[in-house]
Amino acid sequence: MDVLREFLARLSEAWSRLGRGQKGILAASALLAFTGLLVLAVWPAMSRPAEEDKKGFTALYRGLDPSEASQIIDGLKASKVEYRLENQGKDILVPRGSVDEQRITFAAQGLPRSGSVGWEIFDKSQLGLTDFVQNINYRRALEGEISRTIAGLGPVEAARVLISIPKPTLFTDREQPPTASVVVKMRAGGELDRRTTKGIAQLIASSVEGLKPQNVTILDQEGKVLNRGGGDDPSSIVEGNADLRSQVEAYLQNKVSDLLDGVVGQGNHRVQVSAEMDFDQIEKTQETYDPDSKVVRSEQTEEESKESSPADGNTTRESRTANYEISRSVVKTVSAPGSVRKRVTVSVAVDGHWQEPTDSMLKADKNAKPKWIPRDDAEVNQLQQLVRNAVGAQDGNDAVFVTCVKFDNPVVQLAMAEMTRRPLPWQQYAWWAVIAIVVVAGIMLTTSLVKILQDAVTPPQPSYADLVTATDQVIEEADMAQEAVRVNDLLSRLENMTKSEPGNFSKLIKNWLGEGNQSDRNPRGG
């Protein structure tokens, strides 16, 4: 406590010695530090999720379907747990102290299921169900499991799957293939690329027997078709061919744009690609014979002998028949639609060079503007060759056209105008001077704060401390050390005397007291 009081006293004394300016600086610094600490303390409470309200309620579940929300509300009523509804009954709020317990309770019941029923529908066996009901339950369970799997993907928030499985028939020409329809709800900022969409279609097709990926239709929450099903329908085939052509054109256009971005700069070119694709499915079988190669396929040998013939006597006749086969090779080639392109046409327009006005031109005319200079033929031909190589253009079939034109781009013109406005030298000097002033002011502020704190914790020295020389101070310290040794020696002797000779010690004390009384009775000068 004494140390604290001494520190506070020194701090108060240091504060009283400060001037008004120093007090203002110190007070502003303290206020700024207190404000920063207050913001740091209040910010976590301000950034607390909006699902918690002032009375201690937090969200148990959000975005529930009406059927699941009613089941959860019935469970809360049975448990006598207070609840609140928000967002048109889709959000359920409960007290924060019971949220974990309620979530575990409803999880044991399989809630929430995100509006879908999975294989748990077969957990409870029900007697008396017909085959029709069993098939319906199987389809519901399959749709629910596929929906949960799709909803587990990163950009997908929820999914709804509908599967149509036609009845089997004895006539193969009347048999209809299974189809599936999917509606996906994307997360905020999420988007499905084409590869992910194809993956979802392949996943559904692999989960349903007899279902093909081309018979799966996928939509997003806005009704946009992500994957068009329809099988071999002519309109679906035409739309699929158009999508494939657009993909090829976009791929080639991106290749050329990426190349020109590094050569002429971004925004200084425009690229358009037109690709004619061959969508005919061709199946070709080629059979080739090699006349120079002969292989024995079969060989037949006949031997005939006669004995004691009147005319010929004993005779033997042998015949040999060999069948040869010429080597043959059969090649069957099937070309997929769109795998061969007929013709590719690339049109590229590049901007010229912008030459800024020189200092001499600015002196002659302050309103001088940048001058546009077209690219020469050699540079245009070089760009054309680069584009041809990028798209793999074939001579005599594909066409690549590159030209240099002046772009009518007001944004570029404004940017060039801003670039021509160079700051004057005194403006640059003033800018650096302001930076230097700010740095010096910061250093002075830091130094003054450090000095104030040092004065507060360090007591001031007396004014006469400088008059004492180093030699006198050393002598005074030596005398104090000798006096301390003498006093300690005397106290040690008195302690030993009290233990060994208590009688003599008491007499000695009495004598000292008697001498003291006599000195008081007979003062000096009496």
C-alpha cells in the first residue's frame, strides 16, 4: 500500500508540473486508448449472430419445411419448452440454455430431414402393404437419398429429385426409359459449372436402374436449365448440338484472348470465333485384303493303291488338295457427333498505339492530346500468325482475319487524358513535405508521452544534489558504513550480556537511567 501511495503521489506531482499542452496531449492519448479498448470490448457483442435476440433466444433450426416445422413444434410443446417463430414459420427459436439438448432430442427422432424421406422409411415394418405402396415407398426413399447426396455438395443448399420409372412391358418397342428431374437451390454466391452439372446427372443415372444421363433434367431455383434431358428427341439433339458449338467457340475465343492480353494489352482487342461442326454420326467399316500374303487354311491328302491288277499290276496313287487363305483386316470406325469441325473462322480487331504528347508539344499547345498511331503491316501479320497457331487453323479450310482499327472507347480516352496530367514539381515536393511533417509529429508525440511517463515514475532530485561532489559523497558513504558496523557490534555485545550476565546487565541499565535523570535535573548552564 505504501508503494502504491508513493507512486500515486509522484504521479500527481508530475501531473501538476505539466503544462496545458502536455496535459491536453496526455488526455487525448488516454481518451483514444480508452475508446479503442471500449470498441474491442463491445465489438464481439455487436457482431454476435443475428439469430440471438435480447431475451436469450437463439435459432434451433432455420429454413424448415412446414411439415417438419410442425413436428418440431409438437415436440417442443410436449417438452414444455418455450419457442418463437420467425421468417413465416420457417425459423424456430428457443432459449439458449436448451438449444443443444433439443437438437440432440430431435436428432434421435431423425429430424430435420430437409423435407425428404430416405431409407428410414423401411425401418418400421408395416403389415398389409401392397406392392404398389412398397414401390411408392421405394421411389420416395430413393429420391430422398439422392436429394441428400446432392445437397451435400459445396455450392448446393438444397435439392429436390423426382424420378419417373415406367411400368415394365412385354413389348420392347413400347418400353419407355426412366427419367429424372432435379431442382437445386444454390447457396448465396454459389454457381454450378458444367462439369459439376454433368457429375450430378451421372450420379443420378448411376443410382437408378436403366436411367441414362441424357434423360436427367436439372434446373436451378430461378428455372434456368443446367442440364437438358429428353433422350433422342430431335429438339433436344438440336439444342445439345448448339450448346456443343457454343462451348467450342468459347474455348477458342478464350485461347485467343489470353494470347492477345499479353501482346497488345487487355482491352485493346476484340475476338469473335465461328465454328462449323459436323454433327453427323458416321459408322465406317473397312475390309482390306493382302494378295501378297497366303496362308494355308486347310489341306487334304488322298492315297489310293491297287495290287495284282491284270493291266497295271501293283499301282499306288496319291492326291493332295490345299486351300489357301489371303490375309484380311477389318477396321470399324465410329465418329461421335461434333468430334470433327468443318470450318473455323476467327475475326480479330486490335487497337493501335497511343502516343503521348512530348514536353515540346505541351509547351507549344497546352491542350495537346494523345495521338493514335496504327500498327504496321508486319505487326498485324505477326499477330495473325499467332492467332492461326492458337486455334490450329488449317490452310485452305479455316479463315483468320486480323485488322487494326481505332477503338471508340471513352473510358480509354479518359484514362489517357488522366495520364497526360502530370503533377508539377512543387506539388510533389509539397506531398513529401506533408509526409515528413506527419512523421516528425508522430515522433514528437511518442517522445513526449515517454518523457511524461518517466517523470511520473521517477521522483525529482533535490536542487542541491548537484552541489555535492563525488569525493564528499564517497566519504559520507564510508562513514555511514563504519557507524553501522559499530552499532551492530554494540547490539551484539548487549545481547550476549543479557544471556550470560543478566544481573550486571540490569545494573548497567539502572545506571544509564540514573545518569539520564541526573542530566535532566542538572541541565547545563544552571
